[in-house]
Amino acid sequence: MTDFLAALLQPGALTTLLVLAASIVLFVTGWLAPEITGLLAAALLMVGGVLKPSEAVEGFGSPALITLMGLFALSAGLFRSGGLDRLRALIGSDAVRSPKRMIAVMVAAVAPVSAFVPNTPIVASLLPVVEGWCQRRGVSPSKVLLPLSFATVLGGTMTLLGSSVNLLASEVSSKLGYGAFGLFDFTPIGIGVWLVGSLVMVLLADRFLPDRGRNDDDLLADLSSSGYLTEVKIPAGSELIGQSLHGSRLQRRFDVDVLELHRASERFLPPLADRTLMLGDRLLLRCSREDLLRLQQEHTVILAPMPEEQILPDQQNNQRLVEVLLPSGSTLAGDCLRDLRFRQRYNVTVLALRRGNAVLRERLGRAALREGDVLLLQGPKDAIRGLQANNDLVVLEQLEKDLPTVSRKWVALLIAALVLLLPSLEIIPLVAAVLLGTVAMVATGCLRPGDLQRAIRLDVILLLGSLGSFSEALEKTGLAAALAQGLLAGLHDWPVYAALLVVFLFTTLLTEVMSNAATVAMVIPIAGQLAQGLDQPPMAFIYAVLFGASQSFLSPVGYQTNLMVFGPGRYRFLDIARYGFPLTIAMTVTVPWLICRWFGL
């Protein structure tokens, strides 16, 4: 305690501690987007005199960040050229006959791919494939979608390229003087994690994964008790005018719940059965996708999801009806459909919205979108094709005929193989290989220049670039050493395995409530100092932080792929924890043991 108080007297230490504390609050509460929080922290550290401008923004020019940008482009080239079509075909194969077998295929095939390709585009690409398999097999998506996310998380810890967190950890470690990671430096540990995690996932599948409902005729029509929320308007000539809901055919003919009635500026809540309906009334309905399709053909009511829009009859054969998901990091989150001018922006009409088991109390045009929301859209095929290349939305339906040409598939695979091979043989640096691979993808036509720009996740780049300032400030002010001394006092007589277990578990729990990238940037400096105090290899403790930040199995917000499957799987919050808790315990026991074996501790 004395050492920590003495450290606070150092120049800039108190400012750093306050900035970090405020950042943790913002990361946990989500009041600001993570990348905005990172930029704010970097700015405050400069204003407070803790860091020079060159030190605070050094992360934006780091090799790790440039490598990540190129990696986004390479993965986009692989998907666009059809380089991973065999993986999609394997996952959607009719030879896979049960959820347990599907999970086994996922951990055996998807996890190794995610060791080299960012897991977010993998999940985005496979979501519609898995949902199609569920529909054909009559299986609830909740039995297989969460394992899809967990499989990519496990695979992401096998190589340096498996996750953006790995690249950030390498950069932080290098800046602190502990050395950067090689492409396959922690692969032996990662393979052990993958094997143990895969076994646990398959064994727990039957008892710990919920069944949130299915429909043998149409999986997407089975929306459990919540269904879709949509608005309809009573037009001129409707038989509903002058009638009550109780006396009309609306609820007898369609399986719908009327949640609200809007009349001009008035809003009426249930009970509504005896209220007389009038021309122009808007009804907020909860119903299935099948009934939404039937409502489009009825003239008793018309679909009117946006106040300024009118849904036109489907007069063209190229109209498609698809579900799209707002993934983690979507720039649309926080805005309402009306302010976004969604129809004009994407040339599609929003028919309905699904948000887990929640019931919205706003009209659809005014409802603020959230990450994990599922929208039902109608639009031309060309517009839907455009959505497939959009980072803010994930199309949850296979559009095989809309996929780009696959004539350059083998070219894309060759480029990706060379990007991995050349750095492994130490012929050229990894960042150079990734940049050359990106240029080759565009030059050979595997990726269009416009697709290259859309593939780069700006939110991730801003977050990782700004988080380097955390590690720099902790190290520069001596706070990392002081915090490590506090831990050292409690762990001094503990075995190395127990100390590594504490570091791993602390990192894992912190990751569940805030950004895993922020966790890495904050904890690695402390872990490095702790290792030196225990007279142990710093890299062993840094690996414990790296794996702890990547093993997020307890909440939908802990990792972006968990959130991506949360809505389509119709999971509840505790569903994630129930399936992920035994896996977290297994990883907490296994990872420190594997690290000890690898370093000979």
C-alpha cells in the first residue's frame, strides 16, 4: 500500500489513474462506444501532460495495426473469391445429422480457420449457412449458434493472426521491452486450449444448450413468444373502420397481438379490444414472419413501418425478403430508423424488428437500434447484394446466386498461403507479407478497391490505435510497477501455477465487462512487472493475459461474435453463462498448466 501511495506522488500518476478509472466506467457501462472512449483517454493523457503527442498516438502507426488492416482485406478477398466456400459447404452439409455432430464439425473445421482469419467475418459468413441447416433439419438455432461463436474464439488463440487482441498484445509487449510475438509462438498452447475446449463443448452440448423453439415448416417463422414487431395502418376502404378489434376479423384471421394503437398524437395501450378503429389509425403488432407476408397481400391493413414511407406492392420479381443483424461495432447502433433515412440509404424497406425477448414501446421509426437487433427487410436483389458488403449489417440468409465470381478462388488461396509461409520462413516480415498480399488481392481481381475500403473495420482500428496510450502511461508513471508490487505481496509464496491462474482468471472476468483489447492494454504492463518480481519469465504471464482476454464465454457482450449469435439464436443472458461457465472453469485450470509446461516452470 505504501508503494502504491508513493507511486501516486509521481508526476502524472494521479491523472493516469483517474483517466483509467473513468475509461473502465465507460467501457463497462457502454455510455460511449469503445473506440470513442479510447480516443478520449488518449486525448486526456496528452492534455494532462502524462504523454507527449507522439507517445499517445504511436499506436496508430504500429506494425500490428497495419497488419490488422491488411488482414481485414485478405479475409474479405478470401470470402469474395469463394476461397472458403468448402468450409461453408461442409457446415451446411446434409451429412451432418444432429446438433452434436454440427458442433463437432465446427470445432474441428471452423476453429482452425479462425486461427488465420478474423472471427467476425467467419461468423457473419456462416450464420446464414447454419440457419439454413437448422431449417432443413428442424433444429432450434439455439442448439448450435453459440458453439459457432465459441469455436471461433478457441481458434483465434492458435496464431498471432487469429485475433486483433493477439496483435495488440504483441505490440504492447514489444513496446514494454519484453519482445513481440512470432506468428506461431504460442501455437502449442493454443492447440492444447483448442482440444480441451472442443471436448468440453461437445460433451456439454446436450444438457447445457437451451432449445428456444423451432418450426418444422419454417424456422424463421417460429419467433417464440416475442415474434416480430411491425406497424400497420388502416387505409381508406378498410373493413376495420368503425369496428372494434374484438368484433373485427384481424385477430381471428391472423395470429397477431395488438400491443398499441396510435391515433394522430394520441397513444392507447391495452386493453384495446373494445376500442373503435378509425381511418389512419396505426397499430403496433407482434406477429410471425408468415403473417407479415400475408399482411402484405391484405387490403384491410397496409404495412407502414416508417411514418414517411409507404410500402409499395411487390410488383417486381427481383424483390427479396431477408433478415439482417446489427453486429457488434455497427455504426447504426444508437440511431433510429427515421433519422438514418434507412430506406433512402439502402434502398430497402424495414418491415419489422426483433430484439431478443424484449417488447419495444416506441414506434418503429423512432426506436433506437441496438447491437444484436434483427431487422426484416424487403428490397431488390441488387440492394440486398450491397448489404452483404456492409460492415454495419449482416445478412442472415444465404444468397448463393448473389455471391461474386469464384473463378479466382485458387489465386486467393495461393496469396493467403504465401502471406503465412514467407514470414514463417523469416524471408520477409509479417507486416510486409500482409501488405503485399493485400495489393495482390486487388491486383488479381479477388477484391475490388471499394470492397477493400469497406472491409477495414474503422472502429477496431481506432480502438486499438488509441489503447497503446494506456500501457505507455501505466509504465511511464510507475503505476504498473506499484500495482504489480501490491499483487506480489499477496502472491509471493504461491506456486507459479497459482499465480498464473490468478492472472488468467482476473483477465477473463475483466474481459466479460469491458473491451478485451482494453483489458490487454491495461493488464499486460502489470503482469510483466509481476513476473519480474516473482523472478519468472514475463512472457509466461503475458501469455496468461492474452489467453484470458480471448476466452470470453460468460456473457453476450464479452466478445463481439457472442453478440452476433445472441439475437438469431434467441438466447437469454443466462444461456451464455450456463454453457460458458464450465468451459471457463476448464480454461482457467488448463491454460496456466499449459503455460507452465511450455516454459518449463
